Amino acid sequence: MASRPFRDLAQDMSAHPSGEQNRPGTDTSRPLGFACIRCSTSYPADVTIDSKGCARCREIAPANLRPVYATPQLLALAGATSSRSLWRFAHMLPCTESEAVSLGEGLTPLLAAPRIGAFLGVPNLAIKDEGRNPTWSHKDRFSTVAVSVARANGARIVATASSGNAGASLAAYAARAGLKCVVTTFAGSAGAMLAQIRKYGATVLPLASKMDRWSLLEQAAARYDWFIASPYHGPVVGSHPLGIEGYKTIAYEIVEQSDGAAPDWCVLPVCYGDALSGVWAGFCELFAQGAIARLPRLVAAEVHGSLAEALASGADSLSERKMLFDSIAVSIGTPRSTFQALKALRESGGHAVPVNNHGLIAMQERLAREEGIFAELASVTPLIAISKLKNQGIVRGSDRVVAVVTASGLKDLDRSAGSNEHDQIFETTGDAWRWLDQSGLDLAS
């Protein structure tokens, strides 16, 4: 069953699952249930979220669930409060602002990037800098919602399988909520991120086998009812569907910061597509509510090409790709993405662009040098993708493009920083001046 085009979504987004219109005083933040994003099969609100997704689609094309709400009384943007976090959109999220576990996440800047845009051939480039979140990544939008839901439902331990950003974020919000946190990871994860996770007080369990991370989490969910935020079954369908709702607020903010207009293109680095799926849901809600006149096209910057292959073949089930190289963009280096990502790309008329290591560090350094934005290596892949699509004539020079930088470059500094000749110590100011004179720097400018 292929995804339906986005022109059919407005009716779905405004439909009440029971056919009953929302009454004054209804708590619109509580999901009434869940539905499969592929076949629309309904599930009750108390269904066990076991990382397997829809039972009907599991053997055909594994697909995640999405929460189904009562029809909101207020529009997404018009109903926003003055709260200084993404919880200003609590009326569009699965729990109330009074239940929120917050560190002031969201409200990240949308920055015009004319110099890097000119270099890529898209002068109307803007960067949504998610590295400004409390733990320096977009994962905070997921974690604030997931941990809020977990605490509201009486969980005492939250857990995730993570190579870094998700673990650091979940650990911080668990600390804020007074919950325990366990992060299963694997050899080769970025050292800086593992240190960050431990500083938040989480228990880190590095396992030699990536699959063992999932087995441990599955056992913990069955034995002790831990709240598991990440996938722990394969093929992956995505992370916890209630946490994914937090990513809708990226779309809300982009439109707010663009005077009510959607961009022509929105480009994200993609692993399992949680953020891509959430951002697309946010844009679709705004479109259904009449807040934007059209929907943007999405682009997934991926590593090994499973989404590009599925788009080309028309399949719903993604195949696992052979990993032909070791990606330095470690946080998106999966050999197989998800149906939720594929669905968002198809419905938006978007593209998936495989990105290898070539030019990644150079682009990271150019972005930092020319725009003052130091991005994680995975977060630079959208710029490589934009360049490729521009060269292919798919993205036009006049298009308005938003690239979502998902995390700070401090996260994987151990992978991106080489030896630096400028680390030498000058014994005198004279030595320093002599070095500057020989450096070629225009000292009079």
C-alpha cells in the first residue's frame, strides 16, 4: 500500500476518529488512540508501544503508529502560548504544559545563510539551528515530550539505544524529571557524547553487538516495564510515536519565523526518519488548518541509500543496503531507514540523497567559517544534498530552502578535528608576529 499524496491529507488531519466534533473543555492533549501510518488500522490509547509498529503491516512493510487526537479547539500557531519553550504548542502535543518536563527547548533560530547559500547556488538558504537546544541537538524536542509522557504515566526508568545525541538528550530530561536513565550503546560511539551522557547521571551500557542493545531493552521492557524511547526491534519502524510529536514544532517554528510561509524545500539529515516524519506531520497540520498555502518538499540526506532505492523502486518495504564505507556522520549511518521516512518523502514529492564522507569536513569548516555555525558532521549532510540537487536542476536557484542543522559540532569533535599546526605555543609576542607575517593573513584589514 503506497503512501497517499499530500493533497489527500487535509481531510485526514481535521477528522475526528470517532466522527464526533470536539466539545468545549475536551482535553485535546490526550491521544484518543493510535493509528497505523500505512494502513490506518486503529489501536486503543493503552496499546503497548513495543517498537514493532502496526501488527497488520509488520510482515509486509513495517510501519510506525501515530497518535490520534480530538479535533484541536485552537489552531497550531494561533493557539500558541507565551511559554519560552516548545511547550507553547502544548495543545498540539500528547500531554499538557503542566505535565511538561522542560529545559527550555525549542525556539531555535532560523538564520539566513547567504554566503554558504551562494556557494551552493541557492541564495535563499536559511538554517534552522537545532544545536541551540539545551543538550545541543534536535533530540531535545523528542525527549521533552517522551519523558513528560513517561513521568505522567508513572515510569521510573527511561531507556534508549543511542550512538550519542538521543542518549545525551534523554539522560538530561530524565535528570530533570527525577527519573533514572539507561543508555545502551556500541563500540565506536563518539567519546564526547558518551561523556555527556554520563555527566547527566545516566547508566551507559556499551555492547559489542549493536543487536544486543535492542535485546537488552526488549528484556527490560518485558521484565520491568521501562519506558523505551528508541527502536528495539528490527526492521525499525521508528522511535516512540509520542516522542516524535515533539518534532512537529520544528515545522511550526519555521513557518512562524518565515512570516507565515512554508519554504520550497526543507532538508534534514535522516537515519530512521523520526524528525523527518514529525516535521512533515507539523507542516501537514498547518496546511490542513489553512495556516500555510502550500506544503514544502522534503529532502532526506542519508548515508547508504535505502530511501533513494525505495523511492526509485516504488516499494513500501525498505531493503538493507550494503555498507560500503564507514561513515564519519555516525549518527545517521544506518543501512536501512524506515517507512515513516519514505512516506514523508513520497507525500511531499521529495528526494533522498545519499551522502558519503567526501567533502563533509570541508563543508563543516566552510559553514563554521562563513556563517558562524559549527555543526555536527551528520548535520552538514543537508548542505551536500542541496548542492547535488542544485547541480541536477531539481532545486532551483530561486527556491527558498531551509536546511535543518540537527546538532552542534562539539558533539563529534573527536571525529572531525585533526592535528592543528596553530596549537604551537609562541614564546614571545615577537614570535607570534613573525608567524602572522608569514601566514598570508592581511593584517591591515
